[in-house]
Amino acid sequence: MDNGSRVNREVYARFCERLRVKFPGSTHPYVKIRGEWRYLYRAVDKEGNTVDFLLRARRNKAAAQSYFEKSIQQNGVPETVTIDKSGANLAALHAVNTGRDTLIKIRQVKYLNNVVEQNHRAIKRIIQPMLGFKDFRCARVILSGIEIMHMIAKGQMKHTGKIKPSAACQFYSLVM
């Protein structure tokens, strides 16, 4: 470690593993399911509002491409997409761009991705104390609920009427 401590990287990595935290250097929301790390794709607009999310078993081109296609189908085609340095995301966006009349502009600038990285914090704060998930389907359902509550807390849910309902009322209204 370069912060002056006497702990080496191996001890630090084991400490992070014990806390169910993905090894530092990775700011993406990984989730532990049955002892294996799974990837939570998340899209955030420039205001920090959650656009879409999807839990996948792998972080590869096929998973990224299916995520981008799902997100585009539900939310429309974006003008610009800012991604991290992941080769899978870049390859997937190039695959999505093939055959399009208007291409999606791809940006891979380290500091432009900060809005997304900061938005991960709220989700990771809730997930970290959990001891992991035993089932992929259950993890997907629980993470969807967490994401929905996060969207409600940010004020993304539209409501009719003069009085804004509480977060709990908004969440319950989705069920009924």
C-alpha cells in the first residue's frame, strides 16, 4: 500500500474478500452470489438519474450487448454513452452501432464517468452489509427493489396530484 501502512496487498485483498467487497480498483457494483462475483450493469443519465439496470452472470461482450440493446429498446437511443475502459463495453457498443443510421457517440474519458461511479455508492452501501445471495433469481429481485427504492429516493417516480406521497406510499403504489 502506498499510504504508509505496513499491510501488503495480499492481506488487504483478503480483508476486502471477508467484507464481501470487490477488490479496490474496481468501482463497479459486483454482487456475490453463491460465492461467485456477478456484475450489475447500471446506466445513469448526466443528472444522476438511473436509466436502467441489469444483473448478469458475466461481464463480457454478449452480456454488455444484450444490456445496451435492452436499455435502448426501453429508453430510446442515446446521443452519447460514457463508459469505463472495459473492452467488453466498447466491443458491445461497436456491435450495437453497426447497421445504425445515426451512430451512438462513445466516450471513454476517466473523469466523465464520475457521475456513474458516484451513483454506484448508494447501491453498494446497501449491498455490502449483506452476506451475499444464495440464488441468482432472488438476487435479481432484491436488487431490483433496491434500485427502485433508490430511484424513488432521488425523486424519479412521477406522481399525480398536488401533494407528493412518501417514498413508502410510492413503493406500495407499484405493487397495487
